Amino acid sequence: MTESVITLNKEDNLETAEKLFQKHHIRHIPIVSGNVVVGMLSYTDLLRLNFAQLNDEVNNDADVFIHDMFTIEQVMLQKIISVSSSNSIKEVAEIFATKEFHALPVVDNNKLVGIVTTTDIIKYLLNQF
């Protein structure tokens, strides 16, 4: 689990989201309202909007146009599943294996405390060998 989580609010814009994805080399950002997780935005979501742009140029005119057409709330996944820090690796892996998620917010006492990704699970398993 990553404990230092980069988050966005529903009111933030997609250009800000794209800059955070690229600056921090991450693929998932929880969307919060206060401390409550209300959605998840993935870099793949943005790539779909940007017509699968594969380069690192953020200030392309088409991207700016697309970013202005949609809000984070329109693009984010709203029906998310969260786990707690007390969930086992096996439980988290089972969610990844049965759902189409690649990242889950970790929530304890209704507060975001981390994020766990499929990459985290793979790294954990590799460390076991």
C-alpha cells in the first residue's frame, strides 16, 4: 500500500489531473470530498478522452479542448470498492481477480489512509521468492 496518496477533488479539472499523473508517474488518483473517497480517476480514463495520445505533451490544443469539455466527476469511476488496512493481501488480490479494478483506496474509519494497486500486489509476491 502507498500511504502518501495524491488526491483530487471533484471540482478540480482534468488538466490538473493529467499534470499530476505525469509529474508523479502514477496511474490512479482517488477523488475525495473532504476525507471521503467519492471516486477514482485513472490515467487510462484520460487517455481515452485524449484519443489515446501516447506522447507526454500536456498542452496540446486538442487536449485542452477535451479537458474543458468534461469534468472529473463525469469521467471518474463512481462505483468504487475500498478496502481497509486490516484486509489481507489475499482478500485484496481476490478483489483484483474478480473485478476490473487496478487500484483500491484504503479507508480506515471513513478516512483515506492509502491506495493499493495491482503493482503493489505483484511486488509483494515477488518479495516472497
